Amino acid sequence: MTTYAHRTLLLALSVATVATTVTAAAPVARADAPGTNGPALTWRPCAEPGGLSGQECARLPVPLDYRDPDGPQIGLAVTRVRSERPAARRGTLLVIPGGPGGSGVRMLATKGPALRKAMAGAYDLVSFDPRGVGGSTRAGCELDPADRHLVTLRSWPGPDGEIGGNAARSRRIAEACRRHGGAVLRSFTTVNEARDIDRLRRALGEEKLSAWAHSYGTYVGAVYAQKYPRHTDRWVLDSSGDPDPARVGRGWLANTATGADDRFPDFAAWAADPARESEGLRLARRPADVRPLFLALAAKLDREPKGSSTPGVPLTGNRLRQALQDALESDGLFAEVARLIQQAQDPAAEPVLPDTLAGPLPDQDAAATMATVCNDVRWPASVPAHRRAVAADRARHPLTAGMPVNITPCGFWQAPAEPPTRITADGPSNILMVQNRRDPNTPYFGALKMRRSLGERARLLTLEHGGHGAYLANGPVCGDRTVTAFLTTGRRPQKDTRCAD
């Protein structure tokens, strides 16, 4: 979802480590301060050149296993930017990153300037790197580099839809993670992230937190609100997925097939616009011609991969499909995939792969993208059942070629330590959901299921827009105004509403 959301999952690749990484073999010492309700935080300046001024970082010790709170501890990288107007400050706003695998430290550094301006001093802004990410305690699986490419971690079927190679790789990855990930990797779960957030709340000395949760982070935020309702203040869920506890990550991934279909017409209209002519990026004369062009090109690359500017990494049909999936997240990425399509069509051109597709992920990043969704819920492992599902999904949704319903390492993972949290309407009515209508990663129909689960706790703001991530990102101005007003004044739409300007 950003679930398994493409570019969000890869934020960890560009994370600047702001705290010393603690490996699985070196848990940090407990640091509870006498007379407090939580661990003490020692803040130090960590602003990057040209970044968010006043940014501070600290390390939060949390139990490896909350069933043994006084046992081994691991560490989370946390960060904050204090309100510049103490008289206007009303509390702490927690930024909950997406992924799994997204860095909150990095998200605050990049989104912080716009968020600080919008909040006008109403909050201290705080975020964190979840377990396994960035500067927090990490774990790896010692995977072969060939198994760490995005198009192999994501189970794209073979050119003819065959999944035998996916099944073998999935077994191999799951076994490697079982052997090498240990208790640290097993602790990467959504419910532990919610518990970690509450430990952070106590360390900050706050009775309540407000939050802006993004993508997979909306599920984390919903789980926190379910488990700790009296500690929630103003709660924003931006780009939500279906919280069905029987499926969770498996459902999010499956839903991206429809999400890509919903979003693709935006790209097709852009790619056929005469304005692209002067940019050298016009792919077709009519929007209706872009989809068959793309499908035919991907099929050709399935049969005849094309050498790229990255030695040993050809442009295959699946790499082209993955590049499209990534680009559908934002209009600002359309040019990147249009250029790749043109290079793939030109016999004399050497395609330049996006950085996310040009090489394997680091081992610990690969582990972080898988572990949470695999640890949260049991996934099915039947190869024949997946083969049938892939064949049907390829026919219905050729843009994604069966990948969203294919077998993954989660099918061969160890059983979850505890059941997923069921999201219900129990709790205060203090949640604002904001959702783009044409979101490729967390499709609108999945967000409606989150809305129904929350009942009267929530209001939904639908944005007639495309792309993944709405607030201060891909949404229209009216959405930004509504979210900002809710966080700063408490004003929330009285009923579900929509806007498009």
C-alpha cells in the first residue's frame, strides 16, 4: 500500500541515517527516567544543510517483545521540530509514514517545511523510523542480490503468466528470513508499531497526540486509534486501504490492479496531449491509443528484453510495468515513464532505468518491505490456486499482468504471533479521512471500507483527483485547506463531502 506501495516502500533507500543503527545483535539499554511515565529522550540537533531548520533527533528504546517489557530493548530513531510560536502551541502532531518501509525521519525532513507553514505553530512536529527502517534497529535476511530487485520482490509473473519461478523464489526468501531475521524481524508488525507510538507519546509527556498518517501509515493510525482511543486528538488518515483483518496487506496488494486501471486514463490523457509534442513526450494522438501501445510494448519486452544503461539489468516487460506503477503515483512522474516508453520503442536508444529499478535493494530494506505485511496475517500458499488467480487477474487487469494476486514470500512465512486488529466504530469521533478518487495504490473502494469500519468516528473528504497521497502532495487545494483547518482549529466537515478545485 502504500501498503506495499511502490515508491513509498522505497523511501528507506534514500534515508539519511540520523541515529546510529543498532543491529539485531546489539539491543539498546533501557533508559526509563525515574519519576516519568516513559523513557527519557535526549535530543540533539540533526538538521541537514538546506533542510528543515531546528530539526532534532533522539533515540527511543522500546521492548523487542511487549510481552516482556523489561526484557531486551531495541531503538527507534525519532525526530521533532518544535513550534516556533509557543503561545500558539496546542500539542504534538505525529507524522506516521507509509510503506511498510517508509522513513518518518525522512518524511518530516521533506514535508516539514510545508507542514510547519500550514500548522503556523500549533504543534511540535514529531515523527519516527519504524522498526527495521532508516536509523532504527534493523534486521536482514541475507538474500541473494537477484532476489532483492523490486521486480523479483514483487511477484511479477513470467511472460506467459507462469508462476513457478515466483513460487520457488518466495519459498527461498521466506526461508532465508526465517534463518537470518531472528526475533527482531519477527517483531516488525503493525500492532507493535502502534505500541511503539504510544511509548513515544509517553516519552514526549503528552496525554494525547494528533496525527497525520499517510498510506500504510493510515492502517497504523487506525490500529492506534482502536487500541488507544483516549490518547487520540485530531486524527488525519490520508490515502487509506481496506482494513479487513482477514487480508490486510494481501488485500492492499490485490486492490492495486483496479487502482492502476482507475488511474491510467489520467496518464493516457497526459501522454496524448498536444502539449507533449514540444517536450518530445507525446506517445499517441488519442488517449485511447496509449493503453494498447503500452500493453503491446510490454509484451514485446517480455519476449525480447532490451539492454539498458545499467549493465546486466535489461528493460523487461515487467520492469516497464513496474515503472508505470511507480509513475501513476503522481502527475509529476508521468514524464519519466513516457521517456522510458519512447526509449524502449527506439531501436537506437539505450533506455535509462529509474533508480528504483536499476539494481537490487539493500538487504535490510528488502526485509523491511516484506516483514510487516507477512508478520501481520497469514497468507495462502497454494501454487495451483495462485496460478488460477493470476490467469484471471491478467485477463481482467492486463496493466498489472497478475502481479497483485500472485504468490509472495508471505505465503511461506511463519505464522503470525497475534491476530490483526479489527477496526471498529468504538471511540471518539475525531478522525478525518482524505482520499483521492483515482489513487493507484490505495484505491477509493478500499478507503470506503475503512470509512465504513470507522462509522461515526470519521468523516471522509473525497478529492476528485488522481495520485497517491493527498495532503500537501497530489490533492487539490480545497483538500489542503480542509485538512489544515481540522488540525489547527478542530473544524471538520459535518458529513462526508468532496471537492475538486
